[in-house]
Amino acid sequence: MKRAIVVSVRQSKDSKTNEDQVWLTMAIMPTKMSNGNLYYPKSTSVCVSTVGGALKSPDKFSKYKNLKIGDVVNVDYALNEFTQKPFIMDVSLVKESAYKESDLIV
């Protein structure tokens, strides 16, 4: 599990299936190590994205659609058995943003 800040929530339609989708982009925050130091993720792994489709995964679609820019979330990963690569299994809200969207977007 990692903690992240939501930096983008956008809706689109899949061009092939015409399914509504919500794309969620997050920035992974530093984590505290056992010796008390902070571990900063590599610049290439700070930004992570996931998608939720209205037909394929309606629970993720509704959850991602309700998130706002600046929300703090927990990101749970799982491992693909065939490719041995991690993927985002679940995103859960920890704390809502204290800012309005108009304060964050220029």
C-alpha cells in the first residue's frame, strides 16, 4: 500500500466499445522507513494512473468519479501472475482535499 495525492480525474469514452471511463492519475508520496528516514520514490515511478469503466468495473467507475484533485488516497497493489508486474488493485479515500477545485486549477 502506498499513499498518494490525486492530481487528475478525467472522463472519456472508449473509441472501440463506446464505454464511459474515468481515468485517475495520482502522485505517490514519500514513505517512512523503519529507521525513521523518508524514502522518496524515483521520478519515473511517482506518477501512477488507473482506469475504471462503467461496464467492466462499475464500482471503480463510481469511486473514481467521486474523487477530486487534492484528495489523499491509499493505493493497493496486486501482482499479475503471468507478467509478474504490479498493477493497481484498489484506491480508497483517506482524506478529502481542503481546497476547492478553483483554488488548485489555474
